[in-house]
Amino acid sequence: MASLLTAPLTKPKPFFLLSSSRPLNTSPSLNFTRISFNNSQKLAPFRPPSLVAAFSEKGLKRDVKASAAATEAGDYRRILLSDVMVKKKEKGVWWEREWTPNDFGAVAVVLSMHLLSLLAPFQFNWKAVSVAFVLYIITGLLGVTLSFHRNLTHKSFKLPKWLEYLFAYCGAQALQGHPIDWVSTHRYHHQFCDSDKDPHSPLEGFWFSHMNWMFDTNTITQRVGEPNNVTDLEKQPFYQFLRTTYIWHPVALGIALYAMGGLPFVVWGMGVRIVWVYHITWLVNSACHVWGKQAYNTGDLSKNNWWVAALAFGEGWHNNHHAFEYSARHGLEWWQLDMTWYVVRFLQAIGLATDVKLPSEAQKQRMALTSD
């Protein structure tokens, strides 16, 4: 669905429970249009209430009194240290559902990397730690946050094809999926953010948004359908090649690390590094929709979270990102550390990054929660 990159998106409207005595605003001003990559303007902003409860099956607002009564009856629970309310699920539902080969494969990969990382204390040496740190930068910063996220998903800037492909290959070594799959999921997340069609909203529970969604491909397919929003990547032979050969590239890296430094290099350069990048990426999906502050009126749960930003190379300024999806810079304030932006800015300075997109001051003022 190439129109995701060129046209404004309209999401199902979320239902909010108020923590104060202020009545629920059900006026048409709750409707909004997302900023698209052509920087179209949004409608007048509104102030989102503090407690998000749940969505109906069709994404429409639920009855306030009925939802409040359900909450009092214990049908909902609050995520720890947050104001996000999620509906309680029946025990065993997640385990008793139908599991696909892709689900079992995802569990096997994630579990094996975690088990491998447990050997780290017994395979410690500083060379192995240094290899893990360098690969953390290469696969996490250059691969996932710069390439997969800001370049391929949101087209925040352009790179020469050779450099675009190089950074995308670095992302494939993060073992988070090939570019076509990763980009498709993230575009759907923005299209349906924190609605009943969002692939990984914390409204389904913190751990669902953090990692469990990856092990339930049938549910994701039922929500958004087959991945048909990445035709821009699917028509390029390089990304087709990575899709068909994806798993062999991390395997080849593991063999190379073993040849260079034995088991310590594999444990730290693959196990520890991959698990570390896993969780800092997943925290953007989970923690940044649960804990933090909102500076902009995005109509969803996205938060700015400083400690996730520090770990994830600036991705933790998530409310900023949801307000201006096209922006190459997520840390919009001078004090908001954004390592990915600094790299993009360097590439721009030497002429490698072009068409770098940023929000204007007028756009930021329009979206700010302090706007009238």
C-alpha cells in the first residue's frame, strides 16, 4: 500500500477514560488526520485525557458508564506505574491458540539467543565485549534506527543506493526480520496506532507490545491483512534477495565471529548483542507507549522516554516521532539526545544524505499540547 507514504492516514478513534471530573469530549474535534510525508496539516489539536481504557471491535468509542462499571468490576487492570488500562485476558488463551510454523520459528530464535547470552559470564574477555559493542552500533544504530526505521519506513531522508543497501544489510544482522517484514509492521503500527488493529499496542498488555505479538502471526494477519504496504521495497531486487536468504546472513556472521575469536566472540557478538538490541528496540514499542511524557497532541499513547532514548539512539523521543513521523530528527529539543540524528546530520554535511525532512516551528506549535 504505497499510499501510506504519500497520503494522510486516518486511524480508528480511541476511547479514553478520564481520571478527573472533566466530562468526556465527544465532539467532532476528536477526529484528526495524521501528518503524511507531504507534510499536510493536521486539524485543530485536542488535549488527550489521561487514562486510555480499551477499544471496541470496530475501533469506535465505547460507552463511558459501561466501561467504568467494567473497570470497577475488575475487567481491566492498570499497567504498573502508568495510567494505561488494559482488559484482563482469560488464562491460557495465549497458549491454547493456534500456533503457526512462523510462531514456533520466532520463539526458537528469540529463546536460543537468550540462552546463548547466559554463557556470557563464563566466556568473558574484553575483546569479545568490544566486538559486541561495535556490532551494537552497526546493527542497532546504522541498521535498525537509521536504516529500517527512519530511512526505509518513513523516508525521512535519501541515501545513495549503495549506502542505503549497506545500512539495510546491517539491520538484517540484528535478527529482527528482513527489511520488507520490519518496515511493513511498523507502517501498520503508525496507521493504526493504539487501536484494535495496531500490531503491538500495550492496550493488549505490556508484554504483548514488548515481544509476545511476534509469536502470534495469525492475529496480526487478521488485524491488518497480508503485508501489502511495502511495494516500494518489494520491487527492488536487493530487498527481495534479503527476504529469501535472510536467516543465512546472521548465521554467516556467527561463523565468521567464531573463526576470529572462538566461542567468546559468538556468545558476546551474537547472543549478548542481539538480545540487547532486541530489548532496546522492543522497549520503544512497549515502554514508550506506557511511561513518559507527551509534548505533542498525537491522539495515541506515544510518550517521550529519556532512558529509552539513551539506550535506543534517540528512538525514545517517541511522542515527538508520532507527531512528525516524517522527521529525521526525533530529539526535537536541544537537550534531547538523538544519536541517530547526529549520524544523519553528519551524512548530510558530507553530501551523502539528501532531502532531509524536519518539522517547521509552525508545525510544532500547531501540534503542541500547550496550543490553544
